Amino acid sequence: MDKFFQSYFQNEGSTSGMPDLPSGLTGKVMNSVCFNDNYPVIERSLEMHAKAKKLIPGATQTLAKGTTQHSFGVSPVFLDRGKGAIVWDIDGNEYLDYTMGVGPVVLGYCYEPVDYAISQQLTRGISFSLTHPLEVQVASLLHDIIPNAEMVRFSKTGADVTSAAVRLARAYTGRNVILCCGYHGWHDWYIATTDRTLGVPDFNKELTYTFAYNDTESLLSAIDGSVAAVIMEPATFSAPRDNFLHKVREICHQNGSLLIFDEMWTGFRLALGGAQEYFGVKADLACFSKAIANGMPLSALTGCADVMKLLEQDVFFYTTFGGETLSLAAAVATIEELRDNNIPSVLDTLGRKLKTGINKLIADIGLPYILCSGFPCRTMLNIDSNIADANILKTYIQQELIKRGILWNGFHTLSASHTQEDIQYTLEAYDDIFTQLHALVKRNELHELLRGEVIQPAFRKTTHFNSKPRR
Ligand SMILES: Cc1ncc(COP(=O)(O)O)c(C=O)c1O
């Protein structure tokens, strides 16, 4: 093995389970989840990043995990392992994680019932030459818990199933235009609506348009007889107002368009059956991934049988790893845990305490440009960019949370492994940071205290972008 990696991957001799620290670091104190005196030492992260940059464009496979979203120079770049809601970086520092794998780890890292199911399946084989019974078992579980899941197909990523849903809707309606609201993955049909379209043929911009959440007018002005489907995240950080989702469904059906819910974040979190169960509204097709298998790569397309049956005809959606069994075994264990322990309500209770606590601190300390918003299971800190420099503020908060052993990229994505004590500790950390922030903003000194690079928005422009010209 390359000498560089030997120190990272050969753990023999390390009592902590972590690779031995390079001699230069021996004796340095590693940070943990507490009010540490200093920012964590992240030398190994920085060293690995220098190597990664030469080999991996962007040095990451997932934008949300990369250095544009984590203040480079102060935030760890590489994680090594996790247990429950705690993760350790490759320098040995410990953090309470509020990103949870960018959504998948809904139960917690190394969650025993799920890992046991994976290890049991591993002894029997991973990918097979014929269809495996687990495909039927997971389809049957989803059929039981998801309101529109008359039929189910599997794939690996969220973008796989949102793109499959779009293709199905086009086939079913014989139309081409898609209206969307939210983020739906990296494929051409969606990315054409953003400002990162290099390499995406221009014709896609004529086929996908956006509309605004909670704004029926923006949907009504865009929808017409050319629209195959409306695809949307049923909820992100705002609640639907005035029966918005029911109205969207009605507008779609009056127009002969299908309604597709992108339930990557709402699925298995908001309620076991996702947003359809939580809001009592059915979509024609719904797309799931993220939390479905506690971190194993699996996605699911569910929907009404009359639409889904087109997949038996000329709508082509097949992939080698769609029936890979470790992920399916993980999905059975994950869904059973979520169901049997009513985890969505556990997340709701924890999240309410966190959200209410943060907003009380914001009010008491007097930071009118910050608001914690969203559904309790996944909230975010909104920073009003009309009043404050949102990226600088966010970078400062992130930096100070890291010092206190909390890994955060703007969101609080909860898992079954977060505890009441974790929430209490997080509120104490926010109290400390917000108090400092208040004074620093007043004195206009925030920028000087940043120790790393300012984090960047994922897309420079996301609202009212590529909306359909009014007829
Ligand atoms: C709402 C939503 N839809 C689709 C996707 C795409 O999923 P994936 O990255 O697994 O392709 C994401 C990813 O974060 C997402 O948040």
C-alpha cells in the first residue's frame, strides 16, 4: 500500500481504533464534544485534502460534504468513523454530527440492527444473477407504509428515481414540459433550471421550468397542455399554506399533468409514509432515497399502478445494482426500526426542543436576522441576507460550533441516536456563540475573526429562476 495511506488505514497498534497519529502530532490534545479551549488540530485532514485535490475534481463526490460548504482551514475535511450521532475526523477529533451523511443516517452510525442485517446478508452474497426475494420484501414494506405505493421500483440514487419519474410522466401523458420546485439531482432535465449548466444542452431549458413554493399563482401561470408533470419537494423549510399541496394536486389533475413528490428529505422522517401521510395528500409518483436504508445506497420510485406499469413496456429503467441485496437488507431493518420505535415522532420531539430553544436564544440575545426554520426533524438556520452577510455569519457560526465539537453545515438533521442531552448541549453552545456574535456584529469585527475560508452557496441563484414566461 502507498506509504501515505498506510498511516490512515492500518490501525494495528492504535488503542483508540484510530490510526496512530503522525509523530508531529503526538501529544496534541484532540477536541471532543465540549467547550474546547482551541479549534481542533486538523493537520491530517489538510494533508489528505492536498492529495485529494490532485486526484478528485472538487475533492469530493458530494457538494454538501466538500470544502465549499465547510470553512476550509478550520473545519475537518475528512471523517474516519461514526457511532450513534458522534463522528471522528481523521485527526481523532470528535464531533456531534448534525449532517448525518447528508440525510441517510436516520437511525445513527453503526446502528446495530441494521449492521447485523447487512452482515447476515453479506454471508449469503451481494449481487445475484436473478431477482432476489428482498426486492419483493422491501416493495411490500413500502406498499404497506407509503400512501401511493401501489407499485415500487428500486435504484441507487435520488437522481435515478426523480429522472425515472420524469420519463414515466412524459410517457404517460405524451407531453414533455416539467415544472419543478426544489432540488432534484444532477441530471440534465433538472440542472438546466439552475445557473450551473455547463455541458447541459440548451434545449433542456425549454423543457423544465420552476415555480415557487406556496405560490399557486406561479404554478397556474406556468401550467398548460404541454406540462407532463409537476415535480416538487412537498416541504423543505416552510409549511404548506392554505392547503397548498392539495391545490397543486388539483391544478395538476385539472390540467392532465401528473404530480410527483420528491421525498428525499420528507420520506421516513416527517412520517413513516413521508409527506403523503403527514399532509394527507397523494401524489401520482413519489421518489425516495436518503433515509431508506440508514446510509446504504438505495432509492425507490413508488406510484399508481397504471403509471408504473408503463415500466413493463417501453419506458426503460433498468440498472445493474437496482437489486443489490446489502442495501435492501438494510432497508428492511431500517424501516422496521423506524416503524416499531415510532422514530418520526422521536425526531419530532427532539427537533421541537432544539428549534424552540434556538429561536428563544435568538429573541433573547437580539439577532433579528437569524431564524431557525423547518420541520422539527430537520431545521436550518436562516440568515436574512438583506440585513447581514449570510455567508460570513454562517461561516462564523460553523467555525465556533466546530470548536465546541459540533459538525454543522447550516442544518440540524436529527437521528434516532441524538439525545435530549445532545440537544441541551447544542443549545448551550448556541447561547455562547450567539452572545459573541451579537457583540462582534455590533462592532463590525466578524470578518476579522474568521479562521478559514468563507463558505459558499451551492447555487448562486435558486429562486424565481427559469420560471416559465407568462402566456
Ligand atoms: C430533494 C432531493 N432530491 C434529489 C436529490 C438527489 O439525490 P442523489 O444525490 O442521491 O442523486 C437530493 C440530494 O440531496 C435531494 O435533496
